[in-house]
Amino acid sequence: MPKLTKMFISNIQPPEKGQVIYRDSILQGLGLRVTPKSMSYIVEGRVNGSFRRISLGKERQLTPTNARKKAMKVLSTMASGKDPAAEKAKKKLRGATLQEVLDHYFSVRILKPNTVRAYRSMLPRCLGDWLHLPVVAITRDMVEQRHLSLRRPTKQGTSGEAQANTVMRMLGTLLNFAAANYEIDGKPIILVNPVKRLSNNRRWYPHRRRQSIIPDHKLPAWYAAVMELRHQKVKDYLMLLLLTGLRRTEGASLRWEDIDFQSKVLTVRAELAKNGNEHRLPLSDFLYQMLHRRYLNRADSEYVFPGQGGKHHMVDSDHVIEGVAEKADCPFILHDLRRTFLTVAERLALSYVVLKKLANHSGRNDTTFGYIVVDVERLREPMQKITNEFLRLCNKKVQEQDSSSQ
């Protein structure tokens, strides 16, 4: 049994395969494990009768003297009945950061792409300085104060309350996940979710359903501002949202395989739809012509509205929306186009069932609705009526000017 010294170690010839362990003659339990490509210090001992071998570190990172000091601490821990490997695992669990929990959550949960994008967008923006904090360090006071600070007016005219609530619900979900999956000695690392403070103190902001739409008298200016945009892709995207009521990501994520030009039907895949149900809409004449033009002039991309390079779908940018809003003197967010679509549809005296099918609302609380099957062809005439009404409204100012000049 050799004494592990710098001289001895420098003369060791690595084996061609496998490993060789040289045990120190000075400190029982310390050894040097040698493989064809590396040398590492190890500690061997027993914890409550069970054999344990613990790695201390690479030989180039520790001197023999430092390795003995480190080994003595590990052996002392073993002698007290504690498993160093288990203690290391506990320390790692206690130090699990919010970012690590988020990554773990994504790796085991099947989430919609929209949900993943929302987490990856909102958490860095609103809780970026917390991502590298251990989740056990996030306190009730921190949650309450951050929730309060996130309430601020936005450029789109919103209060920020909905965003504050959403971010904290995301945080609460991740902390519940950590409590369910990260345990030390049978106890979760988080005993009480700090986000519960918002419920206990009634600090959640009330849900105020946004009522904003693009009013009739603003539609001509809005349409004119859209038509002045430099990129045809963005023009078509905004018109698609207005004339279909699709949510922003449903529209942006459309692929050419989702458009059936023969039957003139557009399909939103189930994994993209908010309620998880496939959504099929007939194309009005205007939409068919617009999409067919895009198809004939398509780039080498599977997406109807490709992003830069064509590998991904486009991402709508706030500055474009702000530009249209400023020119039209009509502040709006993209979801306002969906509300405007449904408002105009309702005004045309379409049936309740047709309205719900156009919106792809699930009707979970409506048992009767769940039994009604509406064929996509039944929606064709309503879709054409809605498009015709929008085109009439968008050109209303032009028509009035033409008639007054005659």
C-alpha cells in the first residue's frame, strides 16, 4: 500500500483498460482511481454497514495533502451515520433554482407550444432576477411585492393586472411541481407555496374581461393603415385574424398543409387550439383569393406566414401593431380583432351555435351544445356574410367620399 505523494503519482502508468485503485498508506479510506484517461481521488468507507465509494475530485485539482483533508471530512460524515452522496443530493435539492425547476417541468409535462412560449417569454421578462434563485428562497413577501410591482400600464392600454396574475399563477404551478417532486427525508422542500399569500390576503387582481374592439367608424382608417404596411405578409396576417377570429398564434402557426384549396377549408390543428379541439373554418371568397395568392408566391417554407429564414412561423411584433394603431388613431391588441370578428358576426343575427363554432368555444358547461354537430359547410354562408360586412365597413369612408364628390 503506497503513500500517495506527487512523486509517486507522477510515475503511475495508466492501464490500457479498466481501472486500478491505489490506496493511501497514511489515511485509511483514501485512494487514487486510475483509468486509461484520468486519475481521481476517492474515499471508501461504510455507512450503517453499507459500503460507499465517494469521488473527491480529479487528481490535477487536488494535492495529496488537500485530498487527505477533504477525505477526513467525508470519513467523519460517514462515521456519524450520514451518507455523503445522500447529503450531496439533499444539498442539490435545497439549491434547486427556479430555472432548473422550470426545465424539469418542461421535460416531464406535455404542454401546448403556446404554453411553453408563454412561460419562456413571461418568466424571464417578469421574474428574470429570480430564475437563478433557489425556489426555497422565494418568500411570501417577495411574491406579494412582485405581484404589486407588475401592475403598471402598458403601451397597448392595459393595466398589467392580467399579466401580474398570470405570472404568479405560473410561479405557483412551478412551486407546486417542486413540492411534489423534490423531497428530503420524505418531506417536500416547499411546505407552503408562497403564492398562496395572494389568495389568503385576497391580493389577486379581479378578472376584468377586456371589452375593446375596433369600432365601425375606425375600421376604414385601420384598414387603410394596414394596407400601407411595407410587408404583404403582415397585411395578410392581420386581415386573416380580422376575417376569421383566430387567435394570434393559431393564425401565425398555420402551415400550407392546413389549407385545403379544393374544399376551401382552413384547419387549426388540435395542438394549437386553446380548447384542444381541431377547428375547421370555410374560406370566404376574399380569404381564398388572399391565401391562394400567398400559396402561388410562397417561399421555401411550410408556413403560410414564415418567419425570417422560413424555418419557423412569423412572430408578430409590437412595433408594427403600434404603427398601425398610431396611423389609424385606434389603439388595439391582436385579440381585439377576434372580439371584433365575433361582435360583427353576432350583429348579423347568426345563431348561438354558429357563433360558438366560429369561435371554437368548447361549451364545457353546455350539455346540449356538446351533442350538436355542426358541419363545416354550415359555416360557409355565415363566414361569407361576415367577410362581406367587414369589407363594406372597411370601405365605408371611401364609398361615402365617392358619392359626395359626384
